[in-house]
Amino acid sequence: RHTRPELLNIWKKVDTKNNGYVTLEDVLARSKLLQEECPEIIDNWASIAKDAKLSRQAFVDFYLRPGTGKKDSAEKEVELLVDLQELRILFDRIVPVRDGKQELRVSDLVHHKAELEKVFPGIAKRFVEGDISGSSTLSWDELRILASGTDEWLEYQFDRVIGLQTLKDQLRQFHRSVVLDKKRSQAGHDVKTGGKFHMIFQGNPGTGKTTVARLVAQLMHRIGIIESDLLVEVQRDKLVAEYVGQTGPKTQAVIEEAKSGVLFIDEAYRLSQSGGGKDFGREAVEQLMGAMNEPPGKAPVMVFAGYPDDMETFMNANAGLYRRIAYTFDFTDYDCTDLAQILELTAKGAGFMLEPSLSGSAGRDRLASLIEDNTLPDARSLMNGGLCERIFTFSKQSLDDRESRKARGEPISVELTEADIVGACGRIPPPPPRESSVDGGGGTGGSADAGSGGSGSAEPPPAP
């Protein structure tokens, strides 16, 4: 619920001409802001705007009246039944093709709100939720996914994540279990299996743990477990202080920051590192354990991430923490075909391309073979998606060297050749022997930075 000063601050961002009122055109120009901060304005525009204008006083009064602007995750629908055929017919009728795209805009939502709400109840309130692309519009695919519920949304997100089939099956099972328990409760059964959703993400660096954490935060928000899809990412240094009495408050501040969503603790095993003297990491663990007993909303859902072996040792050393964790998700290493796809996406994302014989599904096997034949298995396992960043960087350096020797006036290229890729693979040094970093005297142990320019834990780009 917004305070009056907060509302006036939002108003200044919308009423940029300081007219004391805004029109529908002003609202559309600031649609992203309003969808995030005041979505009820769009939902109720027809009833609160007078003569197609909304005054500042009407805006403030609308939000300060009792019962307005409250958000309750319990309002989430477990299952939403929408006739997709009827919705598609309506979409085609009311949404014109603009600049070659057919996308539902806020203006369409305002002008056709009654028709849309009849076919898809609650669409106005859920508009932002469906805007996967962040364009402040809804394509038909986005609208279809929104109307179909979390099953369709989850599969859409999985299509954008390369590999990780075991993990995807585990997440499907998690989602299915939570949704079925909600249905059991709604049917009158006294179901008491829920309430604890803390997780372990175990896998080598570069396997997409942070990317999937964002997806899990969105999923839990969609199915009503947490109040928002906020993800707060931390490592040991954000939780542990240098002096006696400082770690508890420091850790609690992070817990408070993340309490409406998910707290993602990367390299969690480092909390058990012994740096000499008092083990302040233990104090952070105890603070986290205390918060883990609280329900979502009073404390965040916590995700502890790290190497499989180190996470097992870490949990064995912290039995109280382990008892509070309900789910373990496994991030397997990428195979060479996965790495080939990630490498191509990395190049495309940077504005470059691979030569045709290495591009697309037809060239993927060839590219995978180059990676397999010219990189070490240990390097692939230790770096995963980060390996592709290194290959791209070294390949681009070869291309740059070649282009710099061209005669003036010759066209410049953005195409990486097979020779560039092979040469880049050969420049990646072998990884150093890895030592456990749990109770390891404060060494970096499992860090993948060595030999990877600090990109060993880099997350791969999502598939298009």
C-alpha cells in the first residue's frame, strides 16, 4: 500500500508537464511504470477518469481510500480456465497489426476491457505478469501462456534453458506437488505437507544455477508461495562481517531485504570456511537457520548453491540447516552439444556469427566435435557455460587480428571461422587441481576463476 508521499512521487513521473491531470496518452507513455507501481489505475481507468482525464487528487484519493492497492498472494489462482479459442478470436478482432507486430497494448486493454475481462477474468491485474518480453505489450504467445496457467508458462521457460533435463524434471515434480496440495486443501483436506520450500542447488559452475534461481522465484510467485518474484543474490562476504557481533545484524539485514521473495546464497559452503580465530560464518548460518523456521513473507525462501561434494560436506556439518531444506535440485554438466548451442548464442548476443558450416542445427554437430576434440574434459566440467565465453573471446581476438590487416575500404567481418574456434580452444589452459573449500583454511578451493579469466561461474545465455 502506497503512502501519500510515494503516490505524489509516482505522479510526478507521469504528469511530466505538471498539468495537474493526465490523459490516456500520458498513461500509455508511462505504462511500464504504472504497471509496476499502480496497476489498479489501468484496471479502473474508466471509472476514475473524468472526461478522459485523471486528476492528481483523484489519483491520490483512489489509492488512499480503505482497501485499495493491497496485494495478497492468496489471490493467485491455482487453475485458470479460459477458452483459448474464444480468446484468440477476440485478440484477432481487437488487436491490429502495428509495425508488422500484433501485440495487445495497454490502450487496447483500456478500450476493450469489458470484452477482455468477460473472456479472460483478471487480465488487467495480470497484464504485467504476462509480459515475458518486458515490452509493455502482450503477444499472442504471451497471452496464451498467461491464460493457460503455470504449466504452459513453465514449459515455455524450459524451452529457453539449454540442457539440464534432469533438473527440469525435478522442477516439474516440485510444481506439480505444490499445485496438487493446493487443490487438496481447497477440496477440504487437511494437508500439512507444505510450508517449507528451502532448496539446495548443487552443480558445477556455469550450469545455470543463478538463471534457474530467477525462474524458480518467478514460479513460486506465480503459484502463490511468495509475495513477489524478488531474487536477492549473495555470497559469504554479504553475510559475514569481520568483527565480533557484526555478522548477525549483517545477515539479518539481508534476510529482511529478501523476505518477500528468494534469497540465493551462492557458494554457500564457504560459510563453513575457517579463516582463523572465531568462525563468523557459523554465526551467519545460525541466523539463517532461525529465519528458515518462518513462513514465506516473514522470511525469504532460501536457496543454497554450490559444488555437489562441497554442499554435501557443508550440510553434514550443519545438520540443523539440512533438516530445514525440503528440496535438492541437481545441475548436471553441459555436454558438447549443449556447449555448441551456448557458444552460438553467446556470439549472436554479442553481434557476431559463426561460419555457416558451424551454425544452426545443421552445423551444431560439427561445432560440438570441435569443442570436444580441442578442450579438456576437466575444463568443460569446471567451466561449463563459462567455457563458451572464453572461446568466444579468444575467437574474436583472432578475427580482430585478421581484420586489422585488411586493406582500407575492404568490408569488415563479424563472422568467426572454424580456425578461430579451434585456435581459441587451444588457448584455454588446463584447470588447476581443485581442493575442497569447506573447512579449508580460507582458501578459494572450488573457484573456477583460475584459467578462465574470472568467468568460470558465468551463466549461459537463455535459448531464444
